[in-house]
Amino acid sequence: MISEKLQKALNEQITAEMWSANLYLSMSFYFEKEGFNGFAHWMKKQSQEEMDHAYQMASYLIKRGGTALVDKIDVVPTGWGNPLEVFKHVYDHECHVSKLINDLLETAQAEKDYATQSFLWEFVKEQIEEEATAQEIADRVEKAGNAGIFCIDSQLGER
Ligand code: MG
């Protein structure tokens, strides 16, 4: 049975994952409107991945005898200046998510809940990729400039 404190922290993370899913969906809609269909596709997949994280956490919580909640999700930003701004935003957001996961792991350590620590290490590892991917795309977009951007757009459309 999971502790009340950890259950609350996991439910907050489920809400944060769903907020991330909405953020990336908002970015996807922005790209679609701007005619970057590859970026829009990539962002929609990213959004689905965040929902998957929420589902995984909810299933884990339920398996441990807890109750998973669907809480209120705050509004997400809309409208960016250009694709580089969007991917820099993704990078900053993923760094923020890494901190949330680390804090959650610290709570699990304080509660001496080894099962939850083990469960969360997968997300710690996942964040290495999330940060690196966002940084890599931002770098590519920055170097490509206006001429090369549609080439990256079509590459990301293959995700
Ligand atoms: Mg996530």
C-alpha cells in the first residue's frame, strides 16, 4: 500500500503530465496553422507520449492500492513567434519536468518506498532523452535558418 503523501505527489505528477500533453497539443495546433505539418505531427506524438506517462503513473498508483485522480488542468500557452522559440520552450519545459520527477523520487526516498523509487527511475532515464532531443531539434532549427527549416519539418514528419 502506497503512503498518502506519495499518492498525493503521484497524482500531482499525473496532472503535470496531462498539462504537458496539452502544452504539446497547443504547439501542434500552432505548427499546423503555420503550415509546418511535420512539426505538427511530431508535437502530436509528443503529446500522446505525455498522456501515456499519465496512464502509466495512474496504473502504477492503482496497483499499489492508491486512487488515481483526473484533476483540473490549467490552461496552456498558445502562440509562439517561430519554430525555434517553440523548441526552446520544449527544452525549458523538459528541464522543468526533470526537476518534478527528481522531487518525486526524493519523496519516495523519504517515504522509504523502494517500489516507487524503482518505478520512477525509468522516468529519470526518460528525461535524459527528452532534454537531449529537444536541445538537438532546437540546435538544428537554429542552424538551418529560413532556407533549411522545411527540410527539418519533413524529417520530423516521419516520426
Ligand atoms: Mg512526461
